[in-house]
Amino acid sequence: MYRTQKVPFLASKTTVDALFALNRLSAEVWNRCLDEARAHHLQTGIWIDKSTLQKTVKKQFPMHSQCIQSVCHRYLRARQGAWANLPGLRSAKENRSCC
């Protein structure tokens, strides 16, 4: 579990605008991960793995590659967590082989 701590800081309007722009861009990366995973599952019947997801998403956004990788990893962890916690779905252990 993550613990969030709010820390006040001072920044210029341009810096704050740039931070919000990066936040929006990371949301676009997340949505692309979701779209790619869904399309892969519909085509193949299995869920996309980490390396395939990263290959399909890389170099599509004006963002550092490690930031894009981080968003991809967070998406995959969230998907595994959903499988583990929702009744009626396959267990996370069964799905680990495909992630």
C-alpha cells in the first residue's frame, strides 16, 4: 500500500502548468496501455505481457522512456491486483504467466 503525504511547495505558474501537462500525458499512456491490452486480448485470447506492452507503447509519447515504462508497470500491477481481488475471475496466480 502506498502512503501519500501532501507537501506544500512553491513553483511558478509555468512549472505548475508543465507538471499538469505531464500528468495528462501519463494518463494518455495509461489509456494507451488499456487499449493495447484489450486489443491484444481480443486478437489472441490472452492478455498482453510486459515486454510486448512496452514495445507497442514506446516512442509514441514525448516523455522519457523510463516514465512510460513506469506507467506500463503500474497498469500491469493494477490489472493483476484486480484479478486477485475480484470474485469470479481467474486467480492472480493463474494470470501471472501471461503478465
